[in-house]
Amino acid sequence: MSRLIVVSNRVNPPSGKGEESVGGLAMALAAALREYSGLWFGWSGKTTPEFNGQLAMQKVDGVTVATVDLEEIDVDEYYNGYANKTLWPLFHYRTDLAAYDRAYGEGYERVNIRFAETLRPLIERDDLIWIHDYHLIPMARELRKLGVKNRIGFFLHVPWPAHQVFTTLPGHRLLVQALFDYDLVGFQTVEYRQAFEEYVLAEAGGAQTSPGHLKAFGRKLQVGAFPIGIDAADFARMLRSPRARRMRDLMAACTVFRHLIVGVDRLDYSKGLEERFIGFERLLAGHPDIRREVLMLQIAPVSREGVEAYQEIRGRLDALSGRINGEFADIDWAPFRYVNKNYRRDELAGIYGAARVGLVTPLRDGMNLVAKEFVASQNPEDPGVLILSRFAGAARQLDQALLVNPNSPEEVAEALKQALAMELPERIRRWRALFDNVQREDVTAWRDAYVAALAGTEQRRTALAS
Ligand code: G6P
């Protein structure tokens, strides 16, 4: 079996103890690597005054983790800049928030070169290399320049936007061209794959040689949809842990005679939190009879604080949550708990398990693993109801959830009303279908499908006449 090298910007070595918190990508990669005794390479999350390419190596749970420090200017221009001020908003359809600055683009290229040069000496002949997410699109091109002939795959965890949205990016063609230095590019859903294909055909003069096979820029590329899942077996184990049970009991004690509605998201403008808060406010305003019967808990750990748009949304959510409690709370009761603290995954499992409604309403989301974790946490005899945005990649698989348009607070309020009133047989019927999918299409199935497809691509890259 070939060795697997996984590369991602953020590296979160698995502790195996459920300590990791919200943030699906790192958890999924940890699970994906476990059976491969592979190598995981990425940024240490630390800075150094001058880049030195020095690797910090550790062995965690059979996986070798290799990280490198970056300079502060790299973090500004590459991570906060091009990755999170340019590509993240653009890929989530927020062209109004996307910032275009040449320095960001240069920083992005520089860090990708640095990562490629640092990883190069660790690569062995038969290794499969699997690079993850929008931070690292040009990395295969840089590895190829250094003579790497191994199979290299890329997986995009976020949406691939529609053609008209993507072309608002200056230099969009170069970014797509860089993807043609991979052997396989994976997307979360068929729609994202199609949006990419449409771009290649319309904008890059490319062609589809057969389903899933493209030709452009004088190269061939295989593409596919590989929806990511959760580590279902590990999650089931965590659910039985004392911490999860304690949390479930605690939440049950906080909601005696009340139903718990729960949302868990990184504090990000793509998550639809403002619309969700207003939806809950509408529910309370329109239904005085259920005011005392619900408690909404929104857990939203702060994220990417170096980016202004994140500071701004935080301010707006502080104001909104205060307004809702100010308007509806009584001296002995408040309807809303808004918490910026980060919780362990085993604790979150307990919280999900205590909830009657899971509210997952991103405006755009590549997949959304919180939706899947919520489903996995439910009691089969008395399961809660998942309300899910139709713009999350997960909506394709989890179509037995109550699907909503997250832009509409009215729709969110109506779905909440419907979920709270849903009778047990319907809750069980819907949940069973959801659970079946979450179990079947889990992280192992995702990894195996992707790795098999990558291993099946042609070994040597041959330049095609364009
Ligand atoms: C999303 C991205 C990941 C990223 C995660 C956390 O899931 O797709 O690549 O790691 O958010 O964001 P952060 O900026 O903290 O790594």
C-alpha cells in the first residue's frame, strides 16, 4: 500500500480523546489518516521572524505530523489575506466582502512555494499526495516544478462557485490552470463539480473527454464529487463517554419543560447566524404561546479574528442576541443563550443529544459536518429534528431534514414551528433516513473513494497537445 501524505493549512493532530472542538476539516483528516500510518504536513499555526523551512516532527496516534512556522507577513498576506479575505468570501458568494490586493496574491504564491520546498525532501517514490482546501491550490504546480512525479490529488472543502461569481476574481484563469497540475480534483457535491466543469469549458477553452475527465491548458485532469462524512464509529463511542453524558444531563436540567434548539458554528458570516437569530426572534414574536417552551442555544466560537469582516459580524451578533433577550426575557427566564466559548467534541455530542431541534442554516457551506454530528447524536426512540439550509452541501444527502432557505428569517421561523410540533412517528421516520446516510457515507467511505480514485489515475503525467 502506498503511503499517504496529507497536506492542509491547519494541522490538528488527533488526541484520540475527543478534545478537539468545532471545525470539521481537521477532524476528518485525522480520521482519514489513521489507517495509513501516513504523514500530515502543514502550518504549525506559529510565526517566526524569518522563514527557515525547519520542520517540527511528532508522532501522534501512528501518524507523523510535520509542521513549519510562517512569517508574520505570510500570515497577513496568505492566511488572513488571500485565503480568508479573497477566496473564502468569493467561494461563499460574498463578492461584496472579497478584497483584491496584489500583495495578498503574492503572499499566497510565496507560501505555497515555501510549503512545496519544505515538503519536497519528505516525499518518497510511491507516496500518494493529497492536498486540501483553498489555501493550497497552487501547491501541486510548485511540487511539479521541483520534479515531483507522484500522483497528487486536491480536495476542495468549500463550495466551487457559479461561473459568473468565480470570474469576478482577478487572475481566475491562473488559479484554475494551477488545478490542472493535479491528477484528481475532488468536490463535495456534483453541483460544485459541474460549476467547475462549466468554467473550464466556457472560460478556459477546455473539453470534456469523457465523464469526469477534462482537458485544458495542455493537460488532463480527473474530477469527481466525494461528499465528506463524519467519523461515525468514533462519534458513537464518544456519545457514550462520561463527558457527553454529563453534558446531556446538564442541558436536560437547563430545559425542564422546555425544548432545546441548538446551533453550533464557527463565528463566520457564511453561517447565516444573523438571519437565524432573526428567525428565532420572529418565532417568539409570532407565537407568544411557545415563548416559555423553548430555549435556543447558539454556540459560536470566534474565528479568524484578524479579518475585519469577522470582527464586524461579531458586533452585530452581540447586538442581536442582546436585543432578543431584552425584548422577550422575564425576571425568571430568558429565551436565548449565545456563547462564544469553544467546546470539546464529546461535550458537543452531549449537547446535540439533548436538543429537540438542530438549527444548521448556513447561507453557503461546502458540506457542514455539524448537521451530520447532530443526526449521529440523537436518541433513536425520541430523535430531534434537523433544520438544514438548502445551500449546505449536506442538503443533497440529508434531504429528510426540514430544508430551508436560510436567507429568509420567516422560513426559519416556520421551520422551527413545524419542528417543535412534529409528532414522534414523523421524527423517527425522518431521522432513520438521515442516520442511515450519516452512517453509510462516513469519513472512511469518503477517504476510501477518494484515495482509490487517486490511485487509479494515470501514473505519469504526459503533456497533451492543447
Ligand atoms: C473551514 C475550512 C477549513 C478550515 C476551517 C477552520 O472548514 O474549509 O479549511 O480549516 O474552516 O478555519 P481556520 O481558518 O480556523 O482554519
